[in-house]
Amino acid sequence: MRLTQSMCTIAECAPGGEGCPAARPRLVKIAVVGGSGVGKTALVVRFLTRRFIGDYERNAGNLYSRHIQIDGEVLAIQVQDTPGVQIHEHSLDCNEQLNRCIRWADALVIVFSITDYKSYELLSHLYHHVRQMHPGNAVPVVIVANKADLLHIKEVEPQHGLQLANMLGCAFYEVSVSENYNDVFNAFHVLCKEVSKQQTTSTPERRRTSLIPRPKSPNMQDLKRRFKQALSAKVRTVTSV
């Protein structure tokens, strides 16, 4: 049995390259937050590469960067993955690393899994915590319900996520990271458009500087390494069968 896979990525360009303007691209910083095991890393990788990998190393809070083209504009996208959050004695257990990520971000994606009711319970706590980190600043927030394909083990009705998002005034997307790229892209797309619109109308004094350093090594190289590991593991499994 032969197994083949190819690298397929979203539209990407380098500043000043063919078809891309020479001006510095607009920077959009997005933090992805949520409970443990809801698929935050898989969501980020799916958006940046179109690929889905089922198994990941424990999340250490990686920052992924690349230039992509959305609606004809080249954007420098930075997506900050974050460790899972938990509730401790009816309050969020947020360390300073997570708080720095939230303050750094221009927009946030709050993720829960329809197969994990506790991750759903985190939503309103995380939303209000984000608003505390950005007082007086309307930072765009999207709520994403992941694992929509696992209806047979669901613990949360998808409409409950939609109702809560409407109550909080957030956009809502129900996605299956493992099965559908377009829904994932749409969730990030609406954030990028909102941030770009806000940056166009804001003054330089209001624009925040980054509080998180760039990763020491290119994260896209890390993603490619993970692809090769996942592919090798699948090849070994097929060969042994």
C-alpha cells in the first residue's frame, strides 16, 4: 500500500516578491486560547498550512509567523498558540505568560470542543478576562466550536455555543479542524479583516508594540519537521500492516 502526501499551503508571499507590494505588510497578531485538548494547535496549523495532524507534542506556547494574502492585501500574520486554561475555585487559572499573550494580541480566538463541556464552561470566563486585559479597547474576538465531526460523543449542543457568542457579541464558527479547512480559514479571515480595519483608522500612538519576542528558530521549519514525523509514522504503520 502506497501512501503519498503533498505540502499545500495558503497563499503566501514575501514582501517585495512577484505580485506583492514592496511596502511593509500590515502586521496582524492573533492569540488562540482555550482549554486543554480542544485542538488549538491543530487549528493554528490548519489555518497556516491547510494540513491536519492528529498528534502534537505538549504545547509550549509557540509563535507562528508568515506572510499571507487575504482579499488582495499581503499581511504579516503572527499567531500565538497558548497552553490550555483551567478553572480553579470558580476563577481562571491564568499565568503571566498567558496574560502577556492576551495583552499582546490584536485579536483573539477562543476555542472549545463540543466533546468537552468543561471547555465550554470556560468561554464566558475567558471572554471577560480578555476584556479586562484590554480595557476600553474593542479587541475582536471569535469563538470557535471545534470537533464538529464528533457528534456521536458530543457534550455540548452546537447551538449553545452560538447562543453564548451572540450574548457576548462575538462572531461564532463551528468547525471540524480534521475535515474542513474553509471553516477554519473563515474564522481567522474575519479577524484579519477587523484588525486591518481598526489599524487603518487608529493613530500611531494607539498602536501597541509587541510584548512577545519572535521565536528563536523559524516555526514554519518546526511545522515541516512535524509533517515529516507524522508522515513517517503513518508509513511505518502501513508497512507493518
